[in-house]
Amino acid sequence: MWPFSSTVSKNNDDDDDDDCCQNTSPPTPTPPTPGSYTFSETTPEDAQEMQDKYMAQKYAEFKEACLERKLPEGCNSLAEWYLVVGKDANKAAQIYEENCQRRNFGPSCLHLGFMKLTGAKGLCEVDEDEAARMFEKACKMRKSGGGVERACHNAALMVLANKGTAIGAPPAPPADTTEQEAADKTKKQPLTKKQVQMAIERLGYGCDAQFAPSCFRLGTLLLTEGKYKDAIKPLTHGCDLGNPRACQNLAVLYNKGGGEGWQKVQPNAEQFDTFRRKTEDLMKENHMRA
């Protein structure tokens, strides 16, 4: 249920990694479902009543924790409740924003960023500039924990998608294209050196926080910049964390070699075989989990 998922792994191969930003919110409390009851005489109506009672109880707990005890975690959970259960995006956004701005609670900044980026499936207006600002703010709070390190990943992807001007990234320079190419909205614009550096920095924060997609994207970005040796460390870290595409890029690198000068990487049959097998193993594991 948007924008939460029952589990969010730092180590899996994230299918959404090529999108602008990832929804990496912490999991919301999972309510009991009618099918989870084992009482032989429980009717669907009884099960629904128990589920409604459970959700009402959680609402009371979150409300008390936020409004009376002023706990940032409680306010964040209350906002989640309004968004997911109450279907009140405006109320959720209001609580997220207050919790982010007044209490400096990173996860609320991150969640608000997702709402502004996606429009919460039509429940609120899209505001990409505000989304970028929220991701950046949450990224700067990464030492506070709570998964906000992943906001750095999203801030980097905003910059790479030429949507980071609100956080200090320069606009992409105009490309030398034909009129037909200019009309092609799928054609990526070239990046400035500052954009690339901003993205590298923020992906580095995500990778250091053990977020495998950040390691993969950082290594891949370094490869495209011709920094082949520099790419080995984050790609290896991403591979060790279980990202098969990081392993695959390493296999390709050691199979073909590449780079110039001190960034040159020589082909290495042993390393190629190691990362080829790791890629295959991880792909099989992901297929079995699917």
C-alpha cells in the first residue's frame, strides 16, 4: 500500500533503481487480515470488526504519542496512519511537515518528499522542487538514523534527472541536438561537473550507510565518468550487499578491462569468473524469492 512496503531491504536488487527516486520509507505497522485468524468459528464480519478495532487502537496510540507526548516517532506514525488508513493526504502532509521542520525528524522529511514527488497517487499536488528539498534535508540528518540515509540516494537521483536546481544543482547545459532530438523527451541531457560531483557525494553517503542501490549507482556513475578504478570499491561493496547488477558491472569490467592512465583496469579472468558466478547466484536467489 503506497507509500509503504512490508519489507525494505538494503541488499536486494531494487527494480525501481532506474527511476528518479526510490520509495524507501520504513515499513508501516501491518494490521491483522481476515485470513490470518485461525479460530474455526470466526466469521468474515468478526474478522473485519477485529481489524477495525486494531486500527482504531493504533490511531489512539499514535495520536497520544504525538499530540500529548510530542514524540517525533509518534507524529510520524500518526501521519502514516492518516495517509494509508485515513486516506487524508493533506492531514498527513501537515503532520509530516511540522515534524520535519519543527522537530527535525528525518523520516518525516523523507516521507513528505515522496508525497511531493509522486503526488501520493493523486491525493496531493506534485512539487518536484519541494521533493528535492525534503530529500536533501533528510540526507543532512543521516546521522540521526531511521533510514534517512536513503534520502541521500533520492537527492542524488533528482540531481541526475536534472531536477536538483532547488538544492543548488545547476541546470544541465543545452545539448547540441537536432530539432527532432530536442523534441524527444526521453533523450537525457548532459550533466555539468557540479551535478556529477553532487550526485557522487550523495550516493557515497547512501553507500556508506549500506544501501546497496547507492553503491551500484555510484560505481556505475564513476564508470561513465571514466573513473574505472574508483568504481571498483563501491561496486564491490554493492555486490557484497547483494546487488546483482553491481556484481555484473564488475564482471564486465574485469572481462574487458578499461580506463586510461592510473584509472586503467586490466582484464582479469579470475575476478571475472568470481563476479560472474556471484551475479548468477544472486539472480537465482532473487528469482526464488519472487
